[in-house]
Amino acid sequence: MAFAIGLSLSAPAAHALTLPFDDYSLPVNDNPQGLNANDCSGDGILDLISANFDSNTATIFENSGPGTLLHDANIATAAQPSGAACADFNNDGRIDAAVTSWKDKTVTLYSPTRGREPS
């Protein structure tokens, strides 16, 4: 599925500036439910993370510069993930992924230092 995003900024003199965005089609697994823009790679630039409900995965796209999103990782998750976010949740200095499971009613933390942690 491709989509277009337009952004309108209002100037003080009642003028509007529209910034066009290019269309991107990013391949994710089955039935993406949640999409978040977070710094998943720890480089200070926003990346994308998608929870994929029917495939029990989360997909991370790393922002490698202007107009470039690279498929970085698929994370196997608990059943029917419905939301995902990246941050240093366990305060160890490394970026983690947290994924919610609609079916299991859990939030699971995926840490790059230890792998999957208990919900």
C-alpha cells in the first residue's frame, strides 16, 4: 500500500506553506496494526517500527538519511502484536523495543543485550 502525506504550516500572515512528501511503500509483514516513529537505532534520527498483527512480528526500518528508510529487522513477537515502540526502557544505555500483544494481553521488552525479556 502506498500513501502520500502532506504537511501544512501556517505562517503568521495567514499564508499556508505546503511541503510535499514523496510516496513510500514499505514492505511489512501481515496486517500492520501500529506504527511508531522512534529512534530505534540510537543515532538520534527517527526510525519506524511496525507491529504486524497476523504474522506475530515487529518490523524496524532504520532512517539512514534524507529520504532513505532501510529494512533493519523483523522481531518475532508474542501472538497478535498491536503496538510497538523503541526507547531505552530498561535504562542500560541501549535502545530496546517494546511490543504489545493483543491476544496475550502483555507488553514484552526486546533488549539487544539479552534478547527477549519476560512480560
